[in-house]
Amino acid sequence: ECFRVRIRAEVVPDEKAMQELAAGKFASDDPRLPLRVSLSAEKKEYKRGERMKVYMKGNKPFYARVLYRNAQGDFLQLLPNPYREENYFQGGVIYEIPAGNDRYELEVTSPFGEEGIVLYASTAPLGGIKLEKEGGVYQVKTDPKDIGIKTRGVRIKESTGRKEQSASEFYEGKLVIKTRE
């Protein structure tokens, strides 16, 4: 089942914080700023057989889903995966994908061309997408145009009795990588 929810909201920026940000007084790791996650790789272009590492770092604690899009447009979910199910990360820490305990490597194979890493991050748990286990990662079975919508989706969760809730922050990042023979 799929539900669509439309939300209309008014966002009022903190003028003082915006002025300080414009003046360069805030570091990009400042947790007072809206959620931001940097995404990088060792290189922008890889050749057949080379191994790839991806890095991410948020300015505050966040939940993440990291997807790899190959040159044909197929998606694999790198995180969470069958061996690394945890998808909650601390702010200010650089995380490596794959890391030492992961049971997979990112080796460049055909098809070659423009590929990418897509990161969905939020200060609240992410919505679910359809996945199928494929070795150490998951193959994404959700239609690519629906991945972002379902990831930002609403889940029903048991109430803890607390009524006060803070707004969730969401961040989406993309990294383009070129692969060649």
C-alpha cells in the first residue's frame, strides 16, 4: 500500500543564524545548522577492476540509506545491507563504505559510463523501499522515481505517550562517478 500526504508549511528562518552563516562564523559541522551530509569518493573516475570507497559525514546524528546507481540505471542499496543493518550514524564522524567489517567490495565492472551514489539522510528513521538480497547488498526493487518519496515516507509507530515532537530534517545528496574500460 502507498499513501501520499501533502503538507503545506511555512518556514521561518532564524535571521541571526543566517547572518552568522553568511559571515562564515559557523563551521559546516555545526549541529545547530540544518542536516547536511557530505558524500565523497577517493576519485571521480575509475577503471575496470579498481575498488571504490565512499565516505560520508554528517553535521549531526542521522539515519541514512546509501544507494549505488550503475550506468544502466539499476540501483543497489549499499547501506543498510545484510551484514551491516545499522543505519544510524553519529554527526562529526567520517564513515567509510564499505568498511572493515563489510562482506563486499565495490569493484568496477561493466557496464561503464556515468554512475552515481545517492544518499538519503534524516534525523528520523527513514521509510521503507522494496529490496531483494543480492550477496552482501540489496537490489532495489522499488521504481527509481518512487525511491525518494518512499524513503521520506511516513511510518506508523507506537506512541510513547509523549506529545512533544521536533520536526524531522531531511537531506539528499548525490555523487557522480565515471567508470571506463
